[in-house]
Amino acid sequence: MSGGFSTLSVKLGDDATGWRLDRALAVAIPTLSRERIKALLSSGQVTGPKGLSRDPSSKAIGGTPYEINIPDPTVAHNLPQDIALKIVFEDDYLLIVDKPAGLVVHPAAGNFDGTLVNALLHHCAGRLSGIGGVARPGIVHRIDKDTSGLLVVAKTDRAHEGLSAQFAKHTIDRRYMAIVTGIATSGSVDAPLARNPHDRKKVAIVENGKRAVTHYSLIEPLREASLIECRLETGRTHQVRVHMASIGHQLLGDPVYGRMKPAHRALLKRLDFSRQALHAARLGFIHPVTSETMSFESEMPEDMQVLFTELAI
């Protein structure tokens, strides 16, 4: 798919006169982000009424056509793999996946294949317009391998840019269901997080870490445990797991941050429940291209439902 290009012709509206050219073209072509437009201009891929246009800050001429040569996306290094996925929603710009526990989101050391990215490359074959010129799905947030639930993935530059901006502004509605030790109430944890200076594989509350805020509320008390909802104001690595452990409500089954009573350990062993009891149950955002309000919900997976039933009072 690499080596060729497609040519896109677009006529700017009269009201675009005097705008920066990169802005005008980005508005006219919703599938390309402004950064991608800048790169295309700088590399001599845009022709306007006065010939080749290389300066992103030059003034647009409204009511006139522009031609943009868009190089075919280069092939991503990761291999497409036919891995079953539960797709909750999909359009030309993004998709929502309900990820099962055990599936790694992105290839990394120790997990170079068999990941969500490999699965998406297969699922979206020929339908990725390219993120930064590479045919790959745009991962704008991640959830841990052994956490289940909803994840939004960008298919175009514009969607990737728009979703990333919403995550940066903390306007995404992200809610998790968790089963924790002890009887929880409701409250908030506002504690900065960073890599544990003594163990880089762990995250810890660190004074000069990144701001992290988790709001939690009790859904139902259980036997020496609780089903809670956690609403993320920020989205740091291991945020729910570390924050809840810091106030004495460790996630059941958490192999890194969990400390459980013998009765809970015995129950988890009997059920063969070997992951943190955490599920990304709700995801809401503004569609980055259509501006539609999007909201999705996912029921707790079977393993967490069985654990919940066993602990019910």
C-alpha cells in the first residue's frame, strides 16, 4: 500500500479567505488533522490557485480549488492477526471495543503480537486512513491487560487528534466497576502518581508525580467487600488500583497492589479468578468529527458477575 498516492480536490468556502491555509484545509477535509495538513504542505503535496503551496501559515483564498496529494499510508510494523473482537460501535472515524481481560492493548516487550493492535489491523484492513501517515489504529488511551471493558480507538488523523484533546482536557466520561476489600463508602482520592522509584514496574503515590483524581461511590456492600463505581477525573496508569489500595480498599485479585484476607484468597482460588476485579463499564465523549454526544455501557463480564454473586450478602 506504500509508494503511491491519491489526489484530493477541495474547494474552500468564500468565508475561508484570509484564514491560515492549514486551518482552512483542515476544516474542509475532516478526515485529516491540522498537523497532517501541515506536514503535507511542508512536503510540497498541496497545489493552490497560485501553484505549489508549502507554507502552512500562508493565507487561504476562498472560493478556489486546492489539490492535495496524499501518499498512501506506510504499512505498520505490527502484523495483522485474526483475533476475535467485540466491536460495540464503528464508523469511518473511530470504533469502540469491549476488550476482554487478558488481551494486551499495544505491542511491547514480552507481547509483540496477539494484542488489540494486531487484531485491529486485521479488522480494519484497508480502512485506516493513517495516523501520521502510518496505517495503524490510533490508541488514545489504554486499559491494563487484565482489566476488561470499553476502549475507543481512532481510525483517522482527525479523530485521533480530537479524542486526544478530550483526554488531555479530562472531559471524557470514564467509569469503572470494581470489587474491593472492605465496606467502602463514597469519596474521592486526589493523590499524584508516578513510577515507583524502588520498583519501575509499579506505580506509587509520589509527591511530584502527575495529578490523579478518582471519585468512587458504593454500589452494593458485600461480605467484607464492596462493589463500587470509580469515575476517573484523570487517567493515569494503574490509577484505580493504586488509589483504592491507598485507602485500604484493594481490588480483589490484584496481583500487584492487592492484600486480601485468607477467605478472599480461598474464594479467588476456588473460582480460578486470577486478575484484578476491574471493568471499564462506561465511556462517554463528543464525537471528534460529527460533534455527536456518544455514550456506551458494558455489563460486568461473567467472571466478575460470578465473584459478585459469591460475595453477595
